[in-house]
Amino acid sequence: MRRLFSLSLTALFGAAILATVATAAEPPITGTDVSTFSESFSDEPILCQDELYTQTLSGHAVVHFTFFPDTGALVFHEDVHGKVVSVPLDGTGPTYRGNFWFSDTETIKAVKGGDLLVEQDTDFQHFVAHGSDGSTVRAVFHAHFTVNANGETTVQFEIDKLVCK
């Protein structure tokens, strides 16, 4: 997951560089990266627990962008799906098995001679895990904002919900 963030930033910076070298009447430039990942770490508790867990994640990701050289517009989308197994380091708490997905969709366009960016950004995160003791962890996050051509934020909201049963 940490690696995917750096891939996302790389795609965005790459598109920004392309904007500086674009010439008129060019077709859109697209790029897609499909990857799988597997990662383990033992430095965090799982949601709803206080003790440290060894967490093993695996899954797949798709990162796609479309850049329009004529307008400087960029459409970016990242979608990640995966599974997680979380085992308590001291062996006393429940073991959790679950799945997660998240997505990030952004549309960015330079306006007013490049002095201002118009942007729309939507983020989703979803996590569900079931414990060996019958417990359930569910987390949902949804955020969105829109900045118009006057530089004003016209829409902005965030929903963040955590259920521990």
C-alpha cells in the first residue's frame, strides 16, 4: 500500500511534466499500470484493537491516467483490492481475516493561463475483517472536493465510519 502511493505520485508528476512539453492538437496521452502486491508489517494494531499485530496484505492495483495536451487536463484513477490476515504479536487477541479496497479519482485542469487549477477529487476506502472470536471490524471512508475556476471550493465532504462489534 505504501508503494502504491508512490506510484500514484509518480503518475501525477509524470503527467505534469508532459504538460510542459505538449504542443497543440495532440491526441490524449494515456498510461495504465496493473500490479500485484504482498506486504507484511508488525508495527501497528488492527482497527478496534490496542495491541500490535503482524499484518499481511496481498492484492492487485490498477493505476490509469489520461492527459490531454491541448487543454492540460488530467484524469487520474487508482483502484486497489486486497486481502489481509492480522495475527496478534503476543498471541492473546483474535486473529482477523478480511478484505479491503480503495479508489482515488481525480480530474485536474489548468485554467486562466495556467495560474489556477480546477480540480475534482473523490476517495473511497472500505475495510471489513472478521475475528477468530466472532468479532467484526468495518471501516468506511469517503471524501470528495471540487475547486471551481474561481479557485473556490464548491463541494467538500468527508464520511469516516468505524464499526467494532
